[in-house]
Amino acid sequence: MSVLSVQDLKVHYRTDRGVAQAVRGASFEVPEGQVVGVVGESGCGKTTLARAIMGVMPKTASIAGGKLLFDGVDLVSLSPKDLAARRWRDIAFIPQSAMNSLDPVYRVGTQIAEILIERGGMDKASAKRRAVELFDMVGLDAGRLRDFPHQYSGGMRQRAAIAMALALEPKLVIADEPVTALDVIIQRQVLDTFKDLQSRLGLSVILITHDISVVAYASDRVVVMYAGEVIEAGATAEVLKRPFHPYTMGLYKAFPELHGDGGTLVPIEGTPPNLIHPPSACAFADRCPFVEQRCREVHPPLEPVESGSLAACLRSGEADRLRVLAGEASTWLR
Amino acid sequence: MAPLIAARGVEKHFPVTRKFSEVLRGERPINRAVDGIDLTIGEGETVGLLGESGCGKTTTGRLLLKLTQPTGGTIQFAGEDLNQVKGPALKRFRQQAQLVFQNPFDALNPRFTIFRALREPLLNAGIPETEHADRMWTAMRRVRLPDVDAYYDRYPHQLSGGQLQRVVLARALVLEPRFLVADEPVSMLDVSVRAGILNVMRDVHATMGLTAVYISHDFALVRYVCARTVVMYLGKIVEDGPSAEVVERPQHPYTKALVQAVPVPDVNQSRAPLPIKGSLSQAQAPQGGCRFRDRCPYAFERCASEEPLMREIVPGHKAACHLL
């Protein structure tokens, strides 16, 4: 059973130079009680996607097509007012920099209470009790509720942002690079807290990140985005063990390994295509070491592959062989 | 290897804005960003300065480049005391020691073409104009932007992050420095282009025999680029050794926690709780004894009374912990 079903979503931005197609027909499911990691580089559309689901897009952006089915209701068709009513209660958001979700001039406790009272309909006393409970849950000292955000460390702010997001027991939490700005030890501690709450409360989560390691650590399923499209999706263990799209294979080689000599790192040469004039065929073709003539003519559909994942590559049938080649540095150096 | 840099007991203490109660009591709190470090770097060595934000790694890098003055201790560069150099000697030092910035989008003047950005240090250093073209071309080849004509006339906003960081590196190399400090050189870049910059750095080091300090919080990156790793905690060096040794056989409890915390792209990685308590930002350096003791799961009485000194555990690998 899916909490959210993203169906052929298209999001466009108006710019001075034309319409940028930031999300170009993305589809995936968020199963109940699971963490779905969305990975990709900057500009791949992952944050735009998150904002579209939250219904908080800049004025220049618009949903140009597709559906966002949440509990059977299409969020795209809702009025801004109905959408706002669902925010925090049904769908909550954890931003990259918690400073952006915390108001610097109010005490943190006041801000959490405000959500509980304004949106949750609680009275002041029960809001206060609930705030203490929430702080307890995310591992913060309830005494710090009286502090202002600037008195918190980065890790504490992120924990406070998690507490706020969980305040009204939402069904879906969208976390946009929730630990990227943190040091490794705190990153790990915050992730552990979040994972623990997620499994205890049975939350469904969309975890947006550029870091494949964070996905490996914390997500059940993974969606790989490139140039506004989903190019691979499936169970995290499967996709990381047996990637079927050359971009996913390349991402894996581009990370330095901590243990072992790791060999030579291999960058994926080139840059993603311009989304004002996106290619009609495969968007990765110009950077792909396995490109063929047909890749520049035909758009590869997102199709099931033998591992049970989905991949959008015309050569996914040869993936076992390509994976071996992709493991060699010389393949990527051109 | 003759040491290029020898830092002895270097301290940098910053005054902290006082609270009203502290003013009344006449207290002068200080932030001991760097609190007595000894660091010897041989010519041609690559050293990774590793630690969490607030550990003093960036301040250390700035001290080594004389971008800030130490409040205690001495730093020698090629036998010269950096506290004393001024005038022409300082100008010479500035040419020999260069910095690569974290954010390539801010590091270049948006109104300068790449050509002008690269030529600026040559003009400042008074290099004869006949050498400019050659030197710039060599620097661009080194950072693997061989197609110089395609870049010279462009402005920073026309380049991608990866290209910009290569230009920033080329600008640092154009004076053929002996010493380079790079502060989180790839943390602003996308994953797919990071590898390219890291490879360029490895190459540059190998071909130029450059002495370099990379400042980073990323253990895997430090291991990839640097032969030696120095771990800092709250203004002190707690471990120092060959990178592979430090990663595979970490000695200090803090280093052990750091190694375990690094996420790896493997679903079967260990999810055991970290052997560390609290977080750095909450940790006030406790007075006297070991700074890490409040967060250390193995702390005992001696840690509170006596400060552990750096000791050699195996040849070339030192750590500061009473348990060793």
C-alpha cells in the first residue's frame, strides 16, 4: 500500500531564457512505513520534487502535468488552502538547514507549541506537554525548549526540526538533505535517532540526498534522478549491489572509499544537459561511456529489469557486462 | 626529508564577546581555537588535517600561511621564523605558500576573465611579462584544462563548479609554490565532479613534489589524497600517522569513533552505536587533563588529572591517550 504515488510529474520554472523543465515526468511510489531515498546531483530536480509534494514552490514554478496521489487524493488538484491544511498534519518537512524552518526571534518551544495549537487544535497546556514529549523523543533536553535557535548547535537544530516535523504525527515526512550540513559523528547520531523514530512510529519518509552512503545507511528503497527524470528505482540493497543504469554505476565509482586502497576514483566527465532545451532521447547519452547511436534517437522508458528494479537504459539487458566495464577506470576516462 | 614546516607549541586564542555577568566579574573568557600544537611537515609531504567543525583545523591552516598571527608558539617555514618575516621576505613567503578556497563560486572575482584571474598573482609577484603565457599555460595543463583558449576569455559565471575549482587551483599553482593549503576543496562540488578534482590534486602533488595540507572533515577524502593524516580535537592534535594506518588501526578513542561514523555506500554496513557521547558543539574543553574525557567511553581518573601527551605507538604513528 502506497502512501504517496508520484505519477508522471512535470514541474516547470519560468526563467528569462525560457521554460526550464526541472522535473520531466517522474514516477515512483512511497510504500507505507518505508524510507525512500531520492539521490541525484544538484539540478537533477530532487528538491523541486520535494517542494512540489509539499505544495511550497516559488512563484516562477508550476506543475505542468502529472499526479501526486496521497491517500487517494490528487494533491495537484487541491486548492492552495486545502493543501496548506494538510501541511504539517499529513505531510511534514525537514529542511537541510534547520535555521530555515526555525524563526530566529522566537523560542524553539514557542514555535513547536504554535504548530500544535494552530494546526493541531491543542490547548496551551497539552501543547506544552507534547513539546516536552517530542524533545524527549529526539534526544533533546526539555530545558532547552526555552532557548532561541541560535543557542543551539547544528545537530540540536536538526533534532529540533525533526521534533517539529513529527509534532502532529504526519503520515509522510519529506527530509531534504537532513544531515548534509552536519559533521560525521553528529550526522550519524541524528540519522540513528531519525531511523529509530521512523521504525517505531511507522513513518513513511522521502529522504532527499546527494550522498549514496546516506541512502545505503538509512533507506529501504532508492530512486535515482538525473536531469529531471527517474532513471533507476528499486530496493536499496538491489540497486546498490546491481545497478542497471550506467549513471548509477558511475556514481558508485566516484566516491572515495574509506577502507582498502580504493583504487583510482573516476569522475563522470561532462555536465548534465540544459533543461531549457532537454534532449528528447536519453539525457545521459553525452556522458555515458556505453552510448550507442540509438541512445541519441530513442527515449529510454523506465522499465522493470531482471533484479526487480526499474531502470531507464536501452542497454539494461547487457547490464551485467557493462557493470564489469564500469568498474574499470579506463572506461570513464575519455 | 628536511622539514619545510616546523610548528612548536602554536596557540591561537580568540577573545570571546563577554556576557554582562562576566564583565561585572572581570572575567575574560577566551576561545582556545588552537591550543598548543606541534607539527612538523617534511618537504613534499601531503598532510590531511581532519576534524569536526570547531576543532581548529581551519585556524591551523591560516596560521601556517601567516594569514593570522599566533598568540603563542613559533612556526618555521624553510628555517625562517614566520613571526619575524616582513617586507621582501614576507612577499617571498606569500609566493611560496598558497591557499585553495572551499567555495570556488566566491573565490574568483566575477568581473575578471579567467585570463586576468590567472595573471593577477603573476603581476603582483613581479614576474617578467615574457614568462606569463608559459606559466599560465603550464598551470592550466596541470589542472587538466588543456584547452586554454576556450577558457581565457570566459567569466567565472560561465563555468561549472568543477571547472571553477580547477581554475582556482591553477591560480594557486601559477607561481609554482612550495606549499599549498586547501581548505575543504571539494565540499561545495557535486559528487560526480569531486573525483576529477581529487585526481588532479593527487597528480599535482606527484608531479610538482608540492608540500600540501588538506583541511577536511571527510576521512575518505583525506585518505585518498594524503599520505599522512593528522586528527584534531578541540584545538589539539590527538593522532598523527600514515593515512592507511590511521584508518585501519585508529588508536585514539576519538579517531575510532570518527572512522566508525563515516558512512559507506554499502547496505550491510555496521549500525552499531558509536563509542562516543554528546557532540563537539556541546563539549566545552574541560580544564586540565584530557579534552576528550567527557565524551570518551573509556575515561578513568587519570584522564581528569593529567593531560595525555603524543606518544609513538608504532614507528611513525602517534596518539595522545593514557590507554595506549
